[in-house]
Amino acid sequence: MDKRALHAASYGVYIVTAEASGKKAGCVINTFVQVTSTPARVTVALNKDNATTAVVSESGRFEVALLAKDAPMDLIGRFGFHTSTAVDKFADTQWTADDHGVPYVSEHAVAHVGARVIDTVDVGTHLVFVGEVDDAEVLADGEALTYAYYRQVKGGKTPPKASSYDADDSSAAPGIDAARASVPTGAAKTSKWRCQLCGYEVEVEGDELPPDFKCPLCGAGRDLFTRIA
């Protein structure tokens, strides 16, 4: 089977969020789909190992922020390459609660959709939540971010827990086109480093990363980089 055929499918980039027992959680997905219009019903697919999955299961509700085309990579990295069990992803994020008290990301989003879970389907590595939409709003004018634009233009990677993750795909994390390294190099001695969270690789002059260096993809600090050359 040629898995490249699946790359022809079109996706968006979304942040799904939920809250239960005082715990907020959220993650980046590309599997938000409207399946009916009357009543309005949608589905999201979440990896069973994601903290967000457990929160959605407990609360019975979820929110989806449809990201804008100009959404910054640090926002995507915050929700896409960190776990809600270890990082408060909402601390540095603008968010709003919907009419049911569920948080959603309100910055760099063109719209949000809130839904009540009416069914859950186990599809192996993921759970597919079927939700009936009861809260939705357009947040801003502008074009929504597509998965193709995220990968081809923004240089984004596919997190290992994503539904479309393929370890043989050059756009899958870890690993990144070295030409996208954001720190310029010259003729001086250089060193090469890899982010332990998302796999971003960068080459810099000298033996150390700059003290204030942060991964442009996931926002990880220099202490989470490993020297590889």
C-alpha cells in the first residue's frame, strides 16, 4: 500500500480543548469534520494517550478553535508538542469560556465550535468523538490555516500522536529540513542540535546554543536540545 495516497486528502489545523474536574487540556489536531448539518454534528479524533482525550471523555464536551492562516508556530507548538499533564498550555494563551464553561483558544482563530459528545467510537490508537454542536461563533475575518500550508510553508511537523502521523514521511517529527534552521551560520566552527520535543534541528556557530534560544517550532528552551554534531 502506498501511504502517500493519503497525503492527497485535505485537512485544516485546529486546537481541541476541554475541561473536567478543574483541569484544562488541549491539543492540536487535523481531524475535525462536520458530518451532518441538521442537526449540526461534528467529529474529532484524539489519540488515546493524549491528556485531552481523558478530559473530553470525563466532561462529555469539547471545543474546537479553527486556527487562522497566520497563527504563529509557537502557539501550534505549545498545544501540539507538549502534554497538558506537565504544561499549563493556557497560561500564555488568550482563551475564552463558551456558554457551557468550556475553554477555547480565542487568539489567532477564525472561529470556534463547541459540542456535546453524543457517541464515542474506538478506532484503535484513537477515539473518535461525535459531538452535537450547541455553541459556535465566527471570531475573525481571514483565511483558515490548512494542514498543507502548515507543513509546506510554515515548515511544521506532524506530532507522533497525530492521526496522520507517518514515520516515513519527511514532514513527520522528529527531523526537519536543515535548510529551515533559523540561526545563521558562517565559516566558523559550528555545532548541530536537535529539539527533544519536536525533532527540530538547528546548526549554530560555536559549541553552544544562544542562552535565550527557543525552538521556533514548539517553543522548547535550550535545555531541551541535544547536541548531535
